[in-house]
Amino acid sequence: MALGDDGYFKPNDPLTRAQFGALMYRAMNR
């Protein structure tokens, strides 16, 4: 669901507001 800068899933990395916003945008527009 969330990919780090290197393309790997990092569930324990803290999300920035921008990353969270992009994530929510993609989730809402499926």
C-alpha cells in the first residue's frame, strides 16, 4: 500500500503529510 523512496514497502516508517495525502487520494479514486 505504501512504498518507500526506494520502492519497498516500509510499514514502520513514519508517513509524511504529503505521503499520507497522496495515499488517501489514490485510495479514494479507485
